[in-house]
Amino acid sequence: MQSLIPDYYKELGEAARSGCRKVAWCSSVGPVELLRSLGFAVYFPENHGAMLGASRRAADFISAASALGLSPDICSYMTSDIGAFVQGKTALTSAYGLASVPRPDVLVYNTNQCRDVQDWFSFYSRHFEAPLLGIESPRGMVDVTSAHLRALGQQYQNLASQLEPIAGQSLDIDRLREVVASSLRCTTLWQEALRRGALRPSPLSFLDATVHMGPAVMLRGDPRAERYYEQLLQELDRRAQGGKGAIADERIRLYWEGMPVWGKQAELTEVLAAQGACVVASTYCHSFVFEGLSHPDPFEGMALAYSELFIARAEAYKERYLRTMAQEYGVDAIVFHDARTCPNNSNNRYGLPQRLRAQLGLPFVVIQGDLNDLRLFSEEQARTQLEALLEQVEAGRP
């Protein structure tokens, strides 16, 4: 990891400086395979947003975005990223030596997660006077139907036609198939790594997974991501064979539903580990598993993969999914994070926790907070809630 991600940003910075490759900005669950097939160097602003959150400086930047008229209630990835930009700052400088975010030749979004990515990319499109293109995905689906796939597949084909003159080359369908196949291998390996969390003790925690998911986000379609996960699987298997868990004494297994609290990930892990609790699975990290890429048609494969993800689905689907995950990973309780500025990825607001408790008998807790804006998170309150949840688990055991 210490070489792979810096190399990725070095190449991105070089492409932006020298113009040797066109630069495309892409939403995290967007058509990166199409962009890589056309030779673009691809940048993910959402990953930069997470870096700003982890640095705990997001609140300083959010106020700058608010001065532009952006509400503090919208995505704090978006407001912290734009706020940092207007102040001439970026987390990429201290981490990877980039003086600024790379100037885009095109910005490509997918509304499968939320509308915020479209507005986010629109800001930069206006600033850089760069073309803005997107996929308009349906949301709230119980099932992804053949009609959805046909309509979305056509959108992906139209997007390819729009990207070709910007890239300065025509799309090679064999190259696209090759990149999609690489993405599928990457996502399959990542899924296998996450499945190791079902072992007892789990060799990785939620904190570990949020670090190791980096290549699945930024390097899908690049063979380096495949090699990374092959090595990660070997390491996890060695740990499992030696009985080495992610925490010293795993007694309680938790599921995390919702976004991470980026600036407090390590502290929350320590609070739980001190009482023998490990978060062994999460919706967030599993959201970067894209089995739909196995579809024989690469356009419909992208359409399927990026429309069947959890965040775009109806409550009925989410209920089934979480029930299955809780059973497969043998969890004792569920932690729901109600992220103030990310309602699309907060799944506690329509009675889902209560329905799962009735079906599975699992206790739960709802943590109020945010992905980036720590002003909306009380560490003391969260600690008290988590400790009470763990006591409830222990008290309910024979």
C-alpha cells in the first residue's frame, strides 16, 4: 500500500502537469472501466474527501464552502473538498507531494449514490470550463430489471461516444472487455478478503478494511489492484492460520451499517477492542464488490454492477441484505451510523433496525455523527452508547 497508492498519485500528477494523458474525474461508483479503456488518468474526488475527513480538518474547509452558498447539510465530502479547493489547499500535498488536485479534461459522474456528486462535479465543471458528463441511474429499486439494464446500457454506450472526441481516440471494445475483466478479478479478490471477516477470530476489522479498500476504489481495471489483493489474501490467510485476530481477544462481533466516521475511526476501534469487540463486516466496504461486471456485454455489465449496489436499492432489498450479512458473519449486534450530511447512506431512518431486531433478535445502536464534519459527532456520547450495547450483548448470553 505504501508504494501502490503513491505511485498512482504520482502518475496522476504527471499526467496533469505534462499533458501526456488526459485526466478524467470520476465518481467512486462510476464508469471507471470506460475511462481507463480510453486512456484517461482517473481521479476520484470522493477519495480526496475521505482524506480530508481523516485529517480532521474538514470543518475548517466546510465553512469556506458555506460562504459560497453551499449548505452545511449537504454531503460533507463535497463541502470539505470544495472548501479546501477555494482556499488553495489539498490533502494530496502532504501525503503525495501534489501541489493541487489534477485539472480535469472531463468530469464523469453517476447518480447511483446521490445527486450530490452531480452538483459537486458541476462546481468544478464551471470553474475549469471542462465538459460534464454523467449516467442518470434509477434509485430505490427492489430488483434491477432487464428494462433497467437496457436503458442504462444505452446510456453507457452514449457516454462512450461523448468521451471519444475528448480522449482523442475511438473506443476499442476488446480493450474495454479487458479492463472490465480486470475490474471483475479485482472485485472478486476484494470480496474474498472481506469474507475472511467471517472467520473466528476475524483477521481484519472495519478499520483495516477501510484502508485496504483503496485499490478497489482507485485502481479498478488496473492489474496492480489484482496483485495487491492476491497478496492481501495470502497475508490474511497466514494470520487466520495462526489464530491471529484483528484485535487481541475477540469476544463480540459487530456489523457496521453506514459511512465511517473518518476522523474517529481509530478511536472507535480502540474503544471496542478494549472490550473484546471487533467490527467484522460493513455495508460500506462491501459496496465496492461488483459481481455484475461478469455480464457478457461490457456495457450492460457496467450498468448492472453500478446499479445493483446497496445505496441505490429499496428498503425491502436492504432488509434482506443486512439479514443475510448478519447471519453469514455471525454478528452479535449492529451499529447504525446516522450520518447527518449523508442521508442516502444512513439506513436507520425508516424502521430498518427495529425490523431486523424483530427478525434476528440482535440488539442495535444508532450513532449520531457524520462522515467528515466532526462538529456533528460526540465521541463521549458514542462511547457511552457502544459500551451500553456491548453490555447488552454480554447480558443476553447464556
